[in-house]
Amino acid sequence: MTILTETKDGPLVLTPDQVEELGRQLDELRAKVVADLGDRDREYIYSIIKAQRGFEVAGRGLMYLGFLPPFWLAAVAALSVSKILDNMEIGHNVMHGQYDWMREPDLNSREFEWDNVCPGDQWRHSHNYMHHTYTNIHNKDRDIGYGILRVDEGQQWNPLRLGNPLYAFGLMVLFEWGVMGHDLEIENIVRGKRKWADVKKLLSGQWRKASRQVLKDYVVFPALSGPLFLSTLAGNVTANLVRNVWSFSIIFCGHFPTGVQTFTEEETEFETRGEWYVRQMLGSANITGGRLFHIMSGNLSHQIEHHLFPDLPANRYPELAPEVRALCEKYGLPYNTGSFSKQIGSVWGKLFKLALPPFLVRKESAPGVIVMRQQQPTEVGV
Amino acid sequence: MVDLINLVQTLTTPHPLDRYLELIRPTLTTRVMRAEIIHVRRSVLGSVTLTLRPTRQWTGHAPGQYVQIGVVIDGVRHTRCYSPVNVASRRDRHIQLTVKAHPDGLVSQYLYHRALPGMVVDLTPAAGVFQLPEPRPERILLISGGSGITPVLSMLRTLADEGYPGEVAFLHYAKSPEVQPHRPELAEIERAHQNFRIESRYTSYGSGYFDYDELERVAPWFADAQTFVCGPPGLMDAVRKIFEAEQLADRLHAEEFTLSAAPVAVGEAFGTVRFAASGASAQNNGAVLLEQAEAAGLTPEYGCRMGICFSCTAVRRTGCTRNVRTGDTDSDPDQPIQLCISAPVGDVEIDI
Ligand code: FES
């Protein structure tokens, strides 16, 4: 396989040997971190957990003063921060197996549950396995559009796509419910590719998880605040909403800004480890920001590093980033990064643009990389 | 009380209540059992005796049983089994453990060098069928070697404490008196109880090893007794052989002396892979466990088959495996491992 990057300075060809060499260097980078895992990482994750629990308790407590608007706002803020930390820097990363090496039953990827209506085991299947193995491969990675959105030109346009930004908005607001439904593959049931019987078990798991979450946030806590029932209910709804909007935004910045690439099944059929690494780099995008921003995004602002090393503790991504970037530069590969406003703007721009029929949209020459096979070099006209 | 805890669990869902409480104090837990080290004594060379105060979930131990304790070393939690050496009593809510620092024992070295009063460790309920039967038999013979003394010492002390009227003989093998813990206690018990016979043998003084004559000398009545033995494999074998020859195997109770096996050197594939949950087993052919399981006709859950998704995690009960990505070997019992990137080194038992 030859990898050819089309950059401003013209195309660049990586030989299969170079790809494997790159893979080897990334493996080395990984081994270096693995060998160094220890107390520092443990202290880090426990300090985040401690902070999250603190915000949670503060948020629940402040709701009792919710009749005073500033306190209500403070309560919502604290609870939102708690839910964001719980889902992103803790839940997402722990369920990736990043802390399995600590052998803490409570931080084991198989055992952990997050403060989200989606049951952990289903998320591990749709995300850890499907998305992380088949990143950005059309018809395999269901994160491309989540079955409802058009986020890539490779997806067919039809009149229903006109609602693209609207669907995206809906998904953003109800993100945790969207994540929950992800593993069901509803559209495949509609198309008759999946039987109802297949999803029965998933549905009962979702019922079990979601009912408990709903009971806690929308019934028990409001009820416990007595006359403040409505104010607490509104506060809890808002905190969940804030978490939804935030995680949607961070996650969409990870794969959908301009410059990220998608792949076909044929291209990636007999992928080597080196090629897998290259695909992860080309299919992900980072967001620049300060330390607090990275923590609040669960370090998914280091999406490229996360996709290369999904099972390394996320607090290591910032220190890995310069090395990964240097490798990209060495091989002429793009390293897609930018400020939050730039990345999210580009995501929404795309969502709007791709709603329109292709003939209305000016075709830009997509920067980035063409992956092709050595056996059929004529395929892409070289 | 339990209902109240359940209500509070609803409020903390999906995290257990203990995950909040332990942030206040590690021993303030409702479900999880822990213990605080309240006393540390290093009386003989190479051993440390710890007194632990368990949290309120502790329900006591029967003499001879063991507990698991867990400590964090370099960020990683390790658990090991130890037998309490103290009298089994429901009144006294303490446990005493004597830990011998083995040359490459990670946990025992850590406890020997670093244990301090105030440290909190994980604790599991006492378990194991190696225990004094109720009602007590009329004659009891206890044999131990090295750190195998711990479960039988608990038996001996319990019998002494109960004022057991029958005949007791205790035969212990140690390298030398300097490394044998609890010698004063043993002397004290012997002095206070006419019907207790306690003898120590020191192998580096040329005392000889266990044999039939020794058995006759210490407990001529052994054929009528219940015998309990715990120690290194050599001692266990010698005892077992004699009891089998005398057709007394049903009166012999043995506790395997569990040292966590040191990681085996990586060589050619050998040994057997046993799949505990399904009862299947296969000759180890060196491939990763996921492939070996599939070749044996099993269908363990998997996803990426490249070590990133953790779908294939299963518990390694015993044996040593090698992570083919890092080359690291590991042989701690009961650890979850990723089947798709773990190859067995020698005999391995996996819970699938
Ligand atoms: S199958 Fe994905 S980690 Fe083993």
C-alpha cells in the first residue's frame, strides 16, 4: 500500500516501509509510557474523582437554596461540572481500560458505570470496539453520522438530508439518549438488516440503567427538596443538558472538522498495524486549549493521541502530543488541530453544507491524504 | 439500616455509596471491607507480625482459614492470602498476620519494609476449608514448615484458649530459631498446658527432615488423630506419603502452601491451558489465549482482536501469561487479562 498526501506543497508518498517504521515508532512511544505508569497516574485519576464527587455533593446541596437565583445557578454549574467530569475524564477513559492496570475493581473497564443513561457495556461495544477499531471507515464506523447525520461527502445525499443541522441540534440536546440508542442500530432494524429479537436484551439493559438515572435526577432528588421540587427538577434537567451540549461539541470536534479523512472498506481490508495507526491519525482532530480545558474535555481534545493509544491514561496525552506531532511532521502527515471555536465552527459549517444537494455546493479540493493500494495503482489515477 | 443504605444508593447511582464515604475516611464503608493496621512488630529476622482492625463487616475467622489482603504498590493493587495466626474468637475483633518476607515476594517485601500503624488495606472475609472441625476431635496433630506455621498456629492457640482437654502435638520445621516467629508464645502455651506437646526442628542445625520415626516419636497415637499439615511442598509430600501408606489419608488435612509462582521464563510453549468455566482444556501451543480458546471450540467474547477494546477481558485464575504487546509476564492469581494479546507461559487456568 502506498500512502500519498496531498498537501499545499504537492503530493507526498510514503512507502510501505515508512508506514511500518512510523508504526514501530508509535509502538515505542506507547511502550515508554506503559513502562512508566504508576503512582502518578493513580493519584491523578483519584484527584479527578475526588473533585467530581465534591462538585456532585456541592451541586446537590446548593439545590436546597435554589429559591435564590444565584444559588440555583451555582448548583447547576457544580452539577454540570460533576457530570462532565464523570462522563469524560473519568467514565470515558476508565471504560476504555486506561486504568485497568491499577487492578482497582472500581476503576476496571468491565465494572465501571457512568452517570449517563447509556449502560456502560453497550457503550463499550459501540464505542471501544466498533468506533475505535473501524475509525472513519464508511459502513463500519457508526460514529460517521450516528445513523442520522450527513457528516461526510461519502454519504449519499437525499432530500431528508435537508434537515441535517436540525437533526444535529436534536442530537446535541438529547446527546446521552442518542449515545444510549447508538448500539441498537435502529436504522438497520428499519432497513430489515437487524431483527427485533437482537435488540431485546439491549433494550432491557437500557431500561434498567436509564430508569435509575431518571429516578434519581427527575424524581428522588426533586422530591427530597420538598417545596423546591420544580426548581430542583429544572436544575437537574439543565445540568444534564449542559453536559449533553458540551460532550456533543467536544466529540464532534474529534472527527468531523474539515481536514479529517474517511476511508472505505476496500481500502482498509488488509490493514497492517502501521496503516491502522495512520488511519487513526488522519481520522481524528485535536483542539488546542489550557490544562483545565483538556481536563473538562476528558482529554478528548487530544483525540489524535487518544485514537492512537486509546488504552493509555488520558492524562498522558498532553505529554505525548508533541512527540506525535513531531512524527507527523517527519512523515509529512497532517496533524489536525485548532482552537475550539475554529473546530466547532468547521463542524457546524459542514453540517449545514452537507445538508444541501451536492450540485449546490462548491466542491473544495479536500486537503489531506489519499490512501490507495499498490496492487491497483491506476485506481486513483497515479 | 439496609433500607436506608439502599435509598442512599439510589441517590449516588451509578456509583456505590462507598465511593463517596471512602473519600471521608477509607474505613468508613458500608459494603466494602477494609482493615487498618494498628500494630506492627518485627520480632524475628525476615518476618513481620501485623495486627489489623477490620471494619464492621468482619465476621471472624475459624482457626486455619485465610484472608486476602490488598495493598497498593507503585500504583497497582496487589492481593495476597495470609492465614491469621491469632485465636479465633468472635469477641476479639482483631486479626494478627505474620508475614515472612520472601526474596522476590512483592507484597511480603513491601509489608516487611513499609507496613506502619495507620495504613489501611483491603480485606476479604475469611475463607478456606482447612479448619478445625466442630466438635473438636479427641486428638490433634499439627505439622508445619516455614511460614506454613500461620494457619496451624491459629489452631493451636485456639485450642489452648478453649482449654481443649484432648491430646495435641505440634511439630514445626524452621531453618533456625532466629527466623522462627512466635517462639515465646509457643513456649508459653506448652508451659500452661500439660496435654500439649510442642516441638521445633531446625533444618540448618541438621535436625533431619520429616519421616515415619519422627512421626512416631512426636505423636505415637497419630492413627487416632486428625492431622493438619501446612508447609513447603517437600514436607507436604513426605507427610502425605506416610499417611497414604498407613491408609489414613482421610484423616489428613492439608493446606497448599501458596506462594504466588514466580513468573516463568518465556520459552517454547508447554503446559496445559484450562478453561475453568467450560471445563475444556488444551495443550498450550503458544498462541494468544483467544485463539487457543477458539481452537478448543469455545466462543469467548471479543471485539478488535488487537488489544484496544477490552471486550475479551477474562479472569486468569492461576498461572503465568505474557502480554504480547509489552512482553511483560504476570502470574498474580485472579487477575483480569485481555485474551487477544495474552499468551500463556506454561500451565494457565482461565475463567471462560
Ligand atoms: S478483542 Fe479487543 S481487546 Fe481483545
